[in-house]
Amino acid sequence: MKRFLFLLWMIPAAAFAGNENDPTGARAAGMGNAALGFTDVWSFWNNQAGLAGVDAFTAGAFYENRFLVNGLSHQGFAVANPLGNGTVAVGYSGFGYSVYQENNVGAAYALQLARTLSAGVRMSYHSTRIAADNYGSTGNLTAELGVQLQISEKVTVSTHLFNPFRAQLNDFNDERLPTVLAVGAAYRISDELYAAAEVEKDIEHKPSVRAGVEYHPADILYIRVGTSTNPNLFSFGLGLEFNNLRFDLSGNYHSLLGYTPQVSLTYLPSAK
């Protein structure tokens, strides 16, 4: 009963989170969403600077069901490809169901500015539609940018800024998309072990701390654990890589709301 009542209070907030800057992909989710240092197609959402590390056409798709509640599904895809000295990417994500729906479609570009420095930007159109009672729909453009700096062979520091211009969704109550700044570091401990930690701050909310570890004990297997605060979550996941495909599965656990599973599939023509 307590979980049901808490869900009634939390579902509206969880629903609006689809238009926020949630890290995406089961790899990130399995590591407590500590994803600023990634250099793959999932950087389209997590930190666009990481797209500079994509050296061939690659694509990814994901599906998430928040707290195993019908209507709180989140899904999408992205594709990335090198172009000239940089990398271009496009992607889409959607959240909700027939009555309440949020959508995000955008394009990104990343560039290796120096041997140890990369930067990326993304422009997106966020829209919200409420079918009940003729509420209609609204939307706006927003921007985000990220930077990755490799300070040694094993350590990378990253930063990402989402919605620096505070894009407005609706005049009523001055509803705006959140503005979020995140900074973090990743440490490649060995060929088999990768660790990351970061702090994210929404200008209207308390900061969130995220940390995770990825262990690669065999060519086809990845094992991940992580944690985050605000909200407090414990994360776990695994990945299986076969030839040019990687299948990732993760679960986030909230002590009151329960589990949020996510699956993702990544096409890796140059599988690492």
C-alpha cells in the first residue's frame, strides 16, 4: 500500500523526466548513469564530446520501463558516423503512452580539437502532448554541449551542460526545461576494469552524485554495478558482445518504487 501511494505522488514527476537530461543506454544505467566519459554512440545523449571517439558507422536502440509501471516507458535510438574531421549523429527518444507523450528528436556534431581534447554539441526539439481534455501540445528547441579532456593515458575528465538558454515549454507557470551541469572523471584502471564518478546539478534541485564500475572479464562479457543519489538508486547490469553486436541489460532499484529495467542493442562495426 505504501508503494502504491508513493507511486501516485511520484508518477507525475517521473513522467516529466522524459524531457530532462537522463543518461541513456543500459550500459550507463548499469553504472549508476555515470556516463560522461563514454566514447560511443550513446554519447549522443550522455555527453556529445564522446561522439568524437566513434570511428565508423554505429547505431544503438534502447527500451526502458520505469518502475515496471504501464505508461512509464522510455525508448529511442541514435546513429553516428564520422564526417570529415568530426562525427555527426541523429537520434530520437519518446516517453509515455497514448494520453501523455514526450518526444525528443535532435542532431549532434563532435570534433577532436586536439590529441587529448574533444567537444560536441547537440540541438534538439522537445515536445509534450497531452491528449486528454484537449490540453494539446507544446515544444521548443534546446541546446547542449560537452567536453572531454584526457589528462593521462588512464584518466579522462568531462563536463556537460544541458539547456544553457533555459528553453521554455509553456507560458503557464513559466514551465521550462531544466538546466543541468555535470562534471566527472573516468579512470581506466586496466584493460578489464573501468570506473567513473560524476556530480550533476540541476539549477533548481539538489546535486546528484553518480558512480559506477565496469568489469570486462572475458571477450564477450561485461559486468557493471553503480549507485546514485537524489534519487537514491542501486544499479547493476551486464553486457554480451558477439561479433558486431552488443546486448546490454540493466536494472535500477529504488527502495520505495522498485525496479527499472532497461535493455539496449548496439551495432559496432569496429567492435572493441
